Amino acid sequence: MYQTLLTSLENNILTITINRPDKLNALNKTVMQELSSVMDEVYNNEEIRSVIITGAGAKSFVAGADISEFVGLSVVEGTTLAEDGQKTFKKIEESPKPVVAAVNGFALGGGCELAMACHFRIASTNAKFGQPEVNLGLIPGYGGTQRLVQLIGKGRAIEMIISANLIDANTALQYGLVNYVVAPEELLEKATSILSVVNTKAPIAVAKAIESANAVFNETKNGYDVEVKSFGHCFGTEDMKEGTSAFLEKRKASFKGK
Ligand code: COA
């Protein structure tokens, strides 16, 4: 179905594997278009409850945007490239269904930006994170200057971006860029076990929690207002009635996403 992505849906978890291992899974135009399309599928397919994004091969999550496609671009074309990239990654960030990055090696440039657009990140011990665009006379353009500051703070983010230094998985853990560091062979298992728990919760509540947390970083919104509206919205759902009744009746809730 996709040229550059492998997808598999198991137990309501969609695993998306970026599949250009010979190019360390660099994000070319096709990958970006297909990521946008697969996110449409995530939004619309009721069978998908949560998502894992990872890279093919043992070496790399994603080693950046495909540098070969940068050659000869004009200012206007470069601007459009960043606009389109940001739009696609925003679709991931604003997904009502949780998206976890399983970072299995290099997460550089657009790869680090992709991981940061996900709701949280799990790294394998061999992961390396960085925004090395200044080596190319560039800066991050798919949201990296914003999300890196949000996740690790301005001082560390600016140092990483202007030095192009890479950090290892344990430093990423210490910085709060990733939630866990696990052995490479345990990476997908760890992501799956967390999402299996999340998938037992009320889907609308999960979506509203993501929307409210995202509002912290959206200057056009007041996060507290978004939270109030989201909290109120949940009272109109069957799942909220089921969840509270189940607690009071001392039984396990069965949620329907309604
Ligand atoms: N864009 C396009 N191709 C890329 C790429 C990228 N971002 N990253 C790696 N590749 C390609 C290499 O050109 C090479 O292709 P080839 O075999 O046809 O020559 C292949 O992937 C393997 O990469 P290679 O550089 O040989 O592997 P390495 O182990 O020596 O080095 C990296 C790994 C990640 C350090 C190195 O590939 C690198 O620095 N990549 C670019 C990182 C970057 O600047 N990202 C930000 C882009 S905005």
C-alpha cells in the first residue's frame, strides 16, 4: 500500500516502520507524503487505537530529511518544504490517538523532529539524537527549534542546535527527551506494553488529555479553558458514565469510545 512505509495493525496498535534502511530512513518527499496519508488513516480508522513509529534496520530511526532533495532549492521552495513538513508533523502531534516514537538508532534532523512530534519517546540504548542542520548551513525546519525547547529547555536546545552535537540515549533520558531507554530487542515490546494499557482506557478521555496538554504550547489557545471544555465534554460521553459506574459497582469498566 505504501512505497516507503511498512504498517501492521495488531491489537488495535498500528506500527508504522519507515522503510528506507539503505538511506538510514531519510525523509524524502514520498516518506513525508505517506506519513501524512497514514496519519489520515489513523484519524479515520476506528480499529486503530494507538500508534508506534519506528525505523527499519538496526542502525537508524530516521537520519534526517533527505539531503539530496535540498540541492538547488530556492528560498520559496525551502519555505514551502518547511511549511509542508510542519503540517505533517502537526498532524502527528494533534492526533487524538497516542503516537509513540520507538527510536531505534539515529534520530537526526527531521528524525529528531519526527520523534518530538510524537506524544512521547522510547529509545534503544544505541539511539543518538541531534539537530545537525547547521553543518549544512541550515536550521531545523520541521518544528525542531520549537519542540526541542519545549522538551529539554532553551539552553540545552540552543546548545544542541548551534553545536550540531549528538546526544546518546542516556543523556536524552536525563534531559527528559525520552521516557525510557531499553535494549534494542526490547524497544517495540516496551512501546506495545505501554500502549496496551492505554488502549484499555476511555478513548475520548485519552484524546481530550492529549488536546489539553498540547494547548500548553499553542499561543492561540488558553490551556486552562481547553481543559475545562474537555473535562466538561467527557461528562457527555457514555464512557464517563460507564467508568464512574464501574468504579462504584467495583467492576472493570468496558469502554466503547462513545
Ligand atoms: N539524507 C540523505 N541520505 C542520507 C541521509 C540524509 N539525511 N543520512 C544518511 N544518508 C545516506 C547516505 O548518503 C548513505 O547513502 P549511500 O550509501 O548511497 O552513500 C547511506 O544513507 C548510509 O549513510 P552513511 O553516511 O554512509 O552512514 P554512516 O554510518 O557513515 O553515517 C550518519 C551515519 C547518520 C552519521 C550520516 O549518515 C549522516 O551524518 N547523515 C546526515 C545526518 C544529517 O545531517 N541529518 C540532518 C538532515 S537535515
